Amino acid sequence: MSSSEQRLKAEESRNHEVTKRIETPSISGFSFRIYLFLLDYVPGLTSLLLRNAELNGLGKLKLEECPTNLSLPLPKEYFGIEETKVVDGLKIFESVEQSYSGFLRASDLRKAYLTKKTTPLQICEILIGKLEESLKCNPPLNAIIKYDRGDIITQATASANRYANNCSLGPLDGVPVAIKDDMDVKGYETNVGTTFINRGASAQTDATIIKRLREKGAIIIGKTSMHEMAFGVTGNNPSVGTARNPYNINYYPGGSSSGSAAAVASGLCPIAIGSDTGGSIRIPSACCGIYGLKTTWGRFSAKGEFSTFPTLTVSGPIAATADDLALAYFVMAGRDDEDLNTYHQPLPTLTGLYNTKDLSDLKIGIYSEWNREVYNSAITLSLNDFIEKLQLRGAKIIEIDIPDLKEVELALFVTAGSELLIPLKQYKEDFHKFNCNTRYNAYPLESTTTTDYVIAQQLRTRFMRSLSNLFNTQVNLILTPTTPITAPKIYSQSLTYGDNSNLIPVLTRFTNFVNFSGIPAVTIPAGYDNNQLPIGLQFVAKWFDEATLLRMAKVSEEILGNQRKSPNGFWFGDFYGEVL
């Protein structure tokens, strides 16, 4: 065993008790029910929770910056994004031979449709049976929890007719896509993971990004489970059912876009859409061994999305392959006349997507001290291995420092909590209908002050300037682990009455600064730990530079090669191979 491996083994041993503590519910079962009852009816306990959560710690900061409430960057010329380099992303997918990673791709379906080997209708007829099967397992997968058989067949028939008449809409035509339940999909309720919000009131129109998917022929196959109100990182949802990790049913898939990640990882669909407030696309994607893109704030339209955390949340694609991640991104990105926040962006590009062999034009920042804050040595080994492989392709690795990370973590929680209070107050009369996790996590928020919120936005100004300087003068990218642990274990007592809030600061450790500053990031699969649970690594780029992130996703796919494994717990993807 090498000295580095011995050191990592020692670190893992020291962190064993910490790992055990953070993965175990801090309070659950009957004790949790009693505590929640006291919070519901005893004044003053919420202030105690606030102090325990240290959400009032920002008051100690003395900042001179003006508050920044929107995560919009400085003028784009500071970031070198040239609109003249725009290429037609859809033509790229038609003209380039895509490398195979063992997982279903949109291009596989496209090829089968064009050669008349199968049709979108035949695919979807079988898929509907798989959706039913996924909900009847014991325990159920709980990934796609709402679907409309008739609507799926109608969409699939239209797609099949287009192929039959040689007038398909492109590489996304006939591809099944699942949608997180905080976005409007025509004909579906937008329940946001609850049992009562919009109950009985189906959306009359699609959210803008869903409309764009449909316009390119994507078949919307249903709504996915999520952490209630997107307020959590495990996917635990006693209200509508907790999604399971396809790699091991005894582990969480991560959250809050839990069902979207589980649907893709289990092979039900090659692409799903999630949303990300502090890591809610990247965390479940990492835990489920797939790709997830958190876009720049303002890159995707928020029209038709449930506004829970308006200055932090963005939507983005989750996919089994890097090509499909790029395809979905390019279709959904861009200005929307109905969302003013999308006006401040250059045109989306996929420049350099397949420029994967020579990375000599890239400087990648590594904050080694911070990256060591993991509780699983396998994550560090995967990170170090990727760094070596990136260097072999010519990338320059530069040691960096990112200031104010601890303060930023606190400021994000204050910002998210303050913004969440608005919809919670809107449903004040129905507060008792939220599940126990949501109510427990919401109580400390009531004691945050306007002063805390303003200081948090002052810190946002300072932090965005720091990142601007970092990207302008030192690096093109930042590389970190996506999470400091792999998927957390499910404890039966926490599925109905249990608190997983201790995992929020753990699983968001490397992801929350991205949302606070509005920059984009991508998580890529990078191997497995000793329990065969997936490991994710995260690349972070400057504002609106998703093209470089997608390029790195493609690079990582080549690096990992045939080392990716299908899940051991839930796997429904074989039927595609049988048909194709």
C-alpha cells in the first residue's frame, strides 16, 4: 500500500464515527413526534432551533458592499463569451459519432427510429408497463410517480407518424423525458412534493422549458417524486413516497430532484429535468451515478415553475450520458420574453463539446484543503485519479483559494429560508398538511431577521466579485467532489417520522456556493466506493460558460469508459436493448 493510500486509510478511520453520526437520523420515531408536537404548540422553541442551526451568525459580519439580490454576473465581456461562436447544437448531434458508455442514449433511439427497427409508439407501450412495474416493486422505486397512459400514447403516436413521414423534429424526437414535480406540465398537477398544493388543479400550459422540449419532439412521460417543497437533500418524502437509489434500495437517491435522478439511473428514461437550489440536481445525480447540470441563474426560463427559492433555484437536465445532457441543455436554454431574468445572457453554445483529447487550453483550480473535507477515502482517490488523467490530456492544475466559504454556506441557508417563508405563509392554513420533515426544518426560519437577509446579500456581492476575479485571472474551471459522502443510508424509522436535516450541510458542502453566486456546475460519475455506491465529481465554470462544463462531462465520460456499471437494485433499461 502506497503512503498516500495509507494516509487516506487513516483519515477514513478517523472520520468513521463522524460518518456514522451524519448518516443516522438525529431524532426519529416517537421522540421526533413528541418534539414536533412541542414545536407546533410551545412558543420559544423555534428560537432555540435557530441558535442550534447558527442561522443568526451573519450578524457578526461587518460588510460595506451593497446587497445583490439576483445572481446576475458582471457584463459578459468580463467572461469572454463570444456570441459569434454560436453553433447549431442539434446538427452536432446528427453529425458526430457518439461514444458508447453502456447506458441508453437519445441517439440510440434516434437511429432505431430512422432505420424503422422500432417506433416511438412501440417503445412507449413497453415503457408504460415498466412505469407500472417500478411502482409495484417492494419497496417501490418511486421515481416517476405520476403518468398518463393516454397522453404518453398520444405523444408517441404523433412522433411515430413524423418518422413514418420522414419529417422528424430532430435528435430529441421520440425520446422519453421525465419532469420534476415543481414544473408545470400541461394536464398534470404541480404538487411540489406535497399532497395538497394544486390538488385537483392541473396545469393548463407547460413551463417554458417543457414547451421547448415538446417542440423538439420529446415525449413527456410523467412527473417525478421530490423532497417536499424541495426542502431537503435525501429525497425522503413521507407524503408521496420516498424514491430509492437504483444502486442499492437501502440508500437514498439524494435530493431534492430524487425521482428525476432515480428515473434516469434505473434506465426508465435517458433524460429527466430537475431543479437546483443548493445542489438538488447535482447531489442526486452524484448519488445515482449519472450526469447533472446546474445552469447559470437566468440561463433557463423560470416561467411555469413553482417559485420556492427565486434567487437561488435554477432548472437543469439530468442524463445518463454526456451527449444527452448537452442535447437537453441546448434545447431548453436561451432567452424567454416572459422571463426578464433571461435577458442578460449570451446565446447558448456547445463550442468545443467534442474537443476532448487536448485540454491544454484549460486551467483547472483545485482547493486542496477544502477538497479534503470528505468522509469517504474512495472519493478522494477518484478525485486524484481524475486530476492525473486530466493532466495527461494537457490540462493545467492550479492550486487556488476560495474565500468566505463557511460564511457563504450560512448566507445561502438564510437566503433560502427567508425566501421559503413566502410560499409557506401562503399555505399557512394548511401548514399542518406539510410532512414532519418540512415542518421541523421550517420552524427555525421564522426567527431569521431582515438584517440577516440583507447581510447575506451583501456577502453575495463580495463573493461574486471574488469568483469573478478568480475566473478572470487564474482558472477556467474549479474541480471538487460533488458530495463528501456517497448516498446516505435509509433508516426505516426516518421514513415516516424522522429528521434528516443533519445531512443538509453535509451533502451541500461543495455545491451551495454555486447557487449563491449563480454560476453553473456539472456533476459527473467518477467511480464507486467500497459499497458499490456511485461517486460524483463537480466541475464549476464562470457565468454562462455551460459549454465548457459540457465539454468536461464528455471528457469524463471518455476517462471513465467501460468502468460504469448498471445498478444492482433497480434496473429497467434492458427492455430498450431488447427492442433496439
